[in-house]
Amino acid sequence: MGIFNHTCAHHLSEIINKKPFQISYFSTISSAHKIRELSNLCSKGYLKQAFETFKFDIWMNPNLFSHLIHGCISTKCILLAKQLHALTITSGCFRDKFVTNHLMNMYGKLGDLNSMLVLYNVMPKTNVMSSNILINGYVGNGDLESAHKVFDEMPERNVATWNAMVNGMMQFEENEEGLRFFSGMQREGFFPDEFALGSVLRGCAGLRALLCGRQVHGYTVKSGYEVSSIVGSALANMYMRCKSLEEGGRVIREMPVQNVVSFNTLIAGMAQNMCPEGALHHYNLMKKTGLQPDRITFVSVLSSCSELATLGQGQQIHSEVIKRGDTLVEGVVSSLISMYSKCGCLEDSIKAFTKRKDEDIVLWTSMIAAYGFHGKGEQVIELFDQMERQGLKPNEVTFLTLLYACSHCGLKDKGLEFLDLMVSKYGLSPGVEHYTCIVDLLGRSGCLSKAEEMIRTMPVKADPVIWKVLLSACKMHKNADMAMRISQEVMKLGALDAASYVLLANIQASAKRWEEVSTMRKAMKDLRVKKEPGVSWFEFRNKVYQFTMGAKTHPRWKEIDSYVKELMSEIKKCGYQPDTDSVLQDMGQDEKEESLAQHSEKLAIAFALMISPPDFPIRIMKNLRICSDCHVAIKYIAKIKEREIVVRDASRFHHFKDGTCSCGDFW
Ligand code: ZN
Ligand code: ZN
């Protein structure tokens, strides 16, 4: 294809210098046909040919220059632009206002703002259109200040002026400024077009301004733009980003024409907002409407399967991926690796990883995460070594994954070593998340004061999360005094939330400081703090059984209750001691034990033992971290019942077998 390159530019300059122009004659071809052919040649990049064939017509009708100029914009060649500019001068077409406007637009698109401004300044009389072109040129190059200046100096503006300002501000995430322009526009009686509305909605999404977004939604309904697919997708995206999933879903379902983009917006929004069921539901809906999922869809739904640990559905999507031929697309492979890992099938993660086609750091990082999730510390380190040997350069995310894996495998020294390597060998600067992993690692290993020192001396600002991580380490090691001190730090950052109060109350309870516990409980009540209820579930013969603490509404509650009691007394005989210190309420020993026995994971395991055959591997999912008492109890249960029990909690897998857990009591 004849791209107009520098050689062509040279030819063009030859033509310019060849005066007088030889006039060709085209009387046999109609002018509409000629214009079509001219624009066709220009859009394909055959500028030289276009010019030579049609120069006579161009001279007669300066507006035809616009085709050449558009062609020049797509070649992105500034030298050629200058020559076209020179050509308009020698031909005398320069005096034509439209030609000048097109030239300004060209310079703006090619980023030569100076030449654009020079043209503007020599125009004998500027009009709204030329000022708009100037604004668009500035906006397109991110010079919002100059755009603003032109806007302020304009004696009159039209709807395009306002649209350009709204689009520009939103494009560079000057969201508040953009919204101000949007309301200014309405005040002056101008109506935004669908692109400006799309921008405004993106701005609302960026600001998480749900109320404002709803107002814009109201406007789109009134103005009839609701049916536009641009506005519809932007609306759905706004609702999803503002966490109003229901409204977002409604917008998509009510759109006259649904497409892959709109469904992807919805599915990704649900997956990212902890609504994996909704994501999978809309994935099925999408397929029912006859739309073909693409790689973006696959990434979202696979992450939802990971979240829910629904292996069956994940495998179905995997076969869909193979059918669509997307198996080797990097993002999809990473999602497959992490889906299989989170569904407990590390072997399949490894399979997906070994079948990769390209060497990419994202894939290696996903595989490191997969090993980390299963507590395979050795493999994590081995994989990292292998990666370095292959000359792949780890990035910040790789290191975060490594540190996270170390903190969940109890590899304290290795973790500190990686942090050091990150800075000394790869020149990366650790962020607060990296330090959080290290503090977690030190805290869990019992090096509480070292962890505190790390926070106080690290080069980045501490956030509430890192303090809270230390706070839970204080709980783990029953250091009530330090916990009080750390909670002061969390409070200073205004971030003492439900979980922290529960944690503090727990710490005080285990130190038997009942007065403090009741103060905490009162504070929690005042704040209407609610602890997220623990939920455990498992799949058996295509049915999901779900349990919450003290699931008295379960149809077989009586059976379950007596079986749990039996189970607890059995393991007590083998040495299990209920961790009654962690029970929040000040109550008698028996009551405390009873309350511990009703934790959702114990109920789920008991029920799984009741209904499943002896060779059925018990796999339990829990929405929160497994509590220490349940962890101990399950080790005993696995031993005396001679069963393998796998529990996936909020942070990792626990494989219980023969009285031990794969996490080595580190989670
Ligand atoms: Zn528990
Ligand atoms: Zn464990």
C-alpha cells in the first residue's frame, strides 16, 4: 500500500516547484464521481497520485484541499503537512477560510500547536468555527489551560464549543471542571451531544458522583439520547463504578440494541464489585441473546468463577475459550491460571501455564500467585529463580505477589530478601502494599516490634491498612498493650471500622479485660457497626450447601447440631482445647464452647461428613479468614475421620490431612 512517506513528500515538492501547472482535463467524469475518487485515494494514503490526478479540480475548488489534508493527518507526517501548507499559499487557496480551518485542524492533530496558532493569528477574521478548531487542537494535546483561555476570550460560542470543553476536561480527568462546563452549557441553553454526554458520565464515574450521574441519566431520558449505545454504555459504566449494580443492570437490559461492549461493561462491573453471581448470570444472559463473548468477557467471568470457586462453571468457560480460539491470549491464560488455582486445582493451573505461547511477566506473576495461594513456598522461589534465569524482568506486581506468597508461607527471611532485591537489583520503589506484606510477615512470625519499627521508618506514608495488619498480629500474639497503641494510630487516620473494633474487642476479651470489651461493644453499637457474618459452603452432587453461624433455620438443624456436639467431644478426647479466649462475650465456659462449635466452617464440615461417602474429598469455601479455633479443630477432625479436608478461606487454601495443615499454621 502506498503510504505517503518522505519520498512522496519529495515528489510533492517537485510538483509545487513545477510552474505553471499543467492542467489536465476531466470533462468526461462527473464532479461527484471525481470527489469520491479523490477522497478514496487520499484515505488510502495515495496522496501523490491524488494530487497529480486532480490538481486542476483542486485549484478550481479549494474545498477539495480538505481531502488532501485529511489524508495527510492519517499519514502523521509533519513534513508533508508543511508542504501542503506551502502548496495552499502558492496556489492562492490559502485565502479561503475553510482551507485555513482545515490546515489548523491538521496542525492540531499532528501536535504542532505553534503552527496552528500562527495560522489562527493571521486569519483576517476569526469565527466560532476557527476558535473551536483551536480549542480542539489544544484539548487533543492536553493543553487545557490554553483551551480555557481561548474559550474565555470567545465573543460568542456554539454548542460545539461547549462539547469540546466538556469532552476535553473529562478526557484528562478534570472531572469537576468538566461538570461545571456541563452545567454552564445547559444554563446557556445548549444541549450536549451524545459524545459530550458520554464524557460527562465518565466524569461522574471517575468522581463516583452517583447523584450527579442520576441527574444526567434523567437528562438523557428527556432528550431521547438514552437509546444511543454510546450513552447507554457510559450510563451503565457510571452506575457500576458508583457501585449501583442494580441500576447499571437495568440500563443494559433496557437498551434497544445490546452489544458485546455493553454486556462487558456490566459483567466486568459486577465482577469488580464483588458480585460474581451477577457477572455469571449476565454472562449466560449474554449468550442467550446470541452474542459471542470475547476475551474481555472471559477475563471477567473467569475471575467470578475464581471468586465463587465454581470449578464446573470455570471448566465450561474454559472449553468455550478453546472453541473461540482464545486459549493463547495472555489475559485469558492468566485468568485460567488463577481460576484453577482458586478452585483448588493447582495441577490445571500448571497445565495452563506450561501451554503458554509467549513469555510474559503477567503469566509468570499469575503462576507465582497460584503457588502462593496453595502455600507452595518452595515452588514460588523456584519459579522466581527460573524467571530470572530466562531474563524476564519482574515488576512491582510480581514483587507484591512474591511478598504476599512469602507472608502466607511463613518465609520471613526470603520475604525480606525479596524486598531488598526489588530495590537493589531492579531499581523499583516498594509502595505501601509491599511494606504491608512485610509487616504482615513480621507480625505473624511474632516480630511485633520489628514490624512496628518498619512502619514508623519506611519511606512511604502509612495507611490504615498497614496498621490494621499489625493490629491483627497483636491479636494473634495476644499483645493487648501494643494493640491499644496501634489502634490509636488507626483512629488518628479516622479509619477505626467494624473489623478493627471487633478485633480490639477480641484482644481485650482474650486478655480478660471485660470493661474494655464492653466499651468497645458500646462504641460498635453507637457506630452501628456490623460484623460481616461468616458464611461457609460446599458443593456436593451439583448442589451448594451454605451455612452461617448457628444455622438454626436449616431443615436438618437438629441432626447437624447433635452431630457437631458429638464431633467436638470426640476430638476433645484426642487433645483439642476450644479457644474460648477468643469469644467476645463474657459468658460461661460451656456457653463459649457451644458458640465456637457453631462456627459456619464447623457446621459445613459436619454436614459434609454426614452426607458424603468416605472417599469424597471435602472442600469447604469460607468468605472470611478461617478462625484459629476452627483451624485447630479441623486438623483433629481430618485425623480422626481419616479424611482430606480442603478449606478455601478469604486469603488462601488449607489442605488438612493427618492432623496437620498445608499452611503450617501460617495464614
Ligand atoms: Zn471458626
Ligand atoms: Zn491451615
